[in-house]
Amino acid sequence: MRDNTLSFQGMQFLLYFVLPNLYFHVTTAYDILRHCGVELGKRDFLGQI
């Protein structure tokens, strides 16, 4: 990437670039919060049902 240019179509960009990065960052934020003692669970993810 850095010096290279990537070319995507819309759906390919979403499925192969955006979603993996989104999941990585969400998981990392969750891990950091848990490490700092924040009690998070499934209900926090799902919200009020």
C-alpha cells in the first residue's frame, strides 16, 4: 500500500478492505477497554432488546 495504488470496485472495497479494518479496530478497542478493567459483555454490544 504505502507507495502503491490500490483500485477497487465498490463491493470489493467494502468486503476486502473496509470490513476487515473495521473489525480489527473494534476488537482492539474492546481488548484495550477490557484490559483497563471496563466490564463489557454481550449485552453492551447488543444494546437494549
